[in-house]
Amino acid sequence: MTTQFGHYLLEPLLSLQSYQSKRISSYDRTGANRDFITIEPGQTATIAEIAGPGCIKHLWVTIHSKDPLYPRTTVLRAFWDHEKKPSVECPIGDFFGVGHARVNHFQSLPLNMVTGGRALDNNKAAMNCFFPMPFKKHARLEVTNESSEPLASFYYYVDYEQHPSLPDELAYFHACWNRENPTQGYYSFDLTPQQLNEEKKNLTGKDNYVLLEAEGKGHYVGCVVSIQNVMMWNAIHTWFGEGDDMIFIDGEPFPPSLHGTGTEDYFCAAWGFPSGHHSGLFHGVSLAGNTQDWSGKWTVYRFHLESPITFRKSIRVTIEHGHDNNRADDWSSVAYWYQTEPHKPFVLLPVSKRLPRP
């Protein structure tokens, strides 16, 4: 999109800003090159504590651990304005856009990972988040190591702006993680081919996979969804998609205001993610399995940055797991949204229930 003076993302550069630019990082305070912290098993490190008003604009981390599952056993939390329950609570790898305790190279507008070669072989990546995170009084970012191995090297930047004031009705950034392993599908080993292909109907959405249930006033800005194809025993139908997205606004009945046509359609693809790995600004596949039979581990993302989905009282973001919720696969997700406080509390599953399938 262009304006009188150029691209809409670059036009703000023409105006002088009233904020002060600040950074908190893990740099070596002694002047040496040990520019990281170590987080021991069970330990929580506060990586940033900031007085407001302000807005975090960029979060960068990279991690070394002997535990290959550290992207799922490491938890990122964010608290705004001295709240007791976090507004962000996610496994760190999923938060930055790739699930299954994996890292992979991909680029989107709000999230990316930078990796390749030996770093990728060792499950290491630079992880970046550009979602703005405003706060009026106070911000606290925490990282908890729930592995049995230390996070031997945890590097980070927290780039933020210090503002003279912020709007009275502020929309705060939120992110939460969810998982169903497996989803409750009605396929079974003893169904005949005819039964597998029978047309079913979903006229309620009640058994859909739930990405987000929030209460208050705000807007939903997108999600990262990770799927492991568990039902590969069924050679008749290996495709894990065909699930319609259904987004219910302010407690509305079925059919919802936003009803889609299929899993890959919601993620702005078609015909079963034929491209495999794909990096787009608003949508993509950050981790791809086998594009021939859809086996393996997948992570896909969709960000509603062009038009966030608004709600005044509540929102329920759901998607079918297979047509009419017929499939029993491993689904997990991160939902991202902004809303006024207070928010509906959410609970992160214990580490034993977050670990990926072999």
C-alpha cells in the first residue's frame, strides 16, 4: 500500500517521534564477551522489568541447551501493569512461530526464525517478535526453564519505547498456547472405507479445536497452528485438513459471523499446502511435513494484520480437525490478540503434556 509519501510502513519515518528508544539485553556487564545468561532447571529468570508508559517493539532471543526439546520446555511469560496472571504464557518455540519443539527458517511480518546449516542441525535459531506490546505502568518478561537440563546460553534483546503517555483505553498484547493430543475424532481402525467417506454435518461447532476463548473488548490478530499427522494408518484418507474455521463473536449462535471452507483455506493456501514450506508476510508454512501424503509434523500461520477481527464482549476462535471433526491428530496452537484488561485467565499445560510425539 502506498500513500502520498511512500509505503505506509515507512511513512512514519518522516515525522519526529516523542518517545525515547531503550533496550534491555543480556550483554556482559563486565565488558567481556559472555553476552548471555544461564537458566538452571526449574529456575525463572526475569529478563526485563520496565516502568511505563512504554511499548516493547522487538523481542529477540537465541538459546543453547543440551535438551533438544527446549523450545517446548522453556516458557515465556509477560505481565502488564502488575497483573497477577500473565497476558502471555507460551512455550518459547511455539510463540516465535514453529511447533513440535523444533526450529526452522521462516519469515513473516510479526514473527520469524533465522537458522540454517549447523545451527538448524543443532535445533538453534535466532527468534524474533515484532508484535507491539504496550503498557501503562509496568512490564515484566519472564523465562522459565522446565527442562532437566540448563539453558546454558540464553541471549536476548528487549527493544522498547518510553512514551510520555498512552491512550486511556489501551489494548494490551496477549498470547496463549493450547493443545489436544489427540483431538477427539470419530475415525477408528474398524471403520469400513464406505463409513470413512460418509458425509457428516457439523451444525454447532461445539467439538471444534479451540484456538482462543477470550472475554472483554479487543481484536484477534492471528495464530500459529502445529499438527502432527497421527492417523497415517488410514491409507484411504491421509489428509489432515478439510476442517472449516468458525469464529464466534460476542456469544453469537451458529452459524458464526466468520465461517470458512477448509483448513488450508483459512491459512490462505489451497489443495492441501502443495508448496510445503512457505514464508509469507501474513500467512505461511513455517514447518512442512511430506507434501505427498501430509505425514509428519506441520506448523502453519495466519496473521490478520490487514484487518484484525474485532469483538466487544467475547470471541471464540475454532477450527474443525478434519471434516466434521472426524480426525484424531495432535493439534497445538498459539493465539495472538489485543484486548482491554482484565482478561480471562488461561492455564498452560504441564511440561509432561507439552512434549512432542516421537
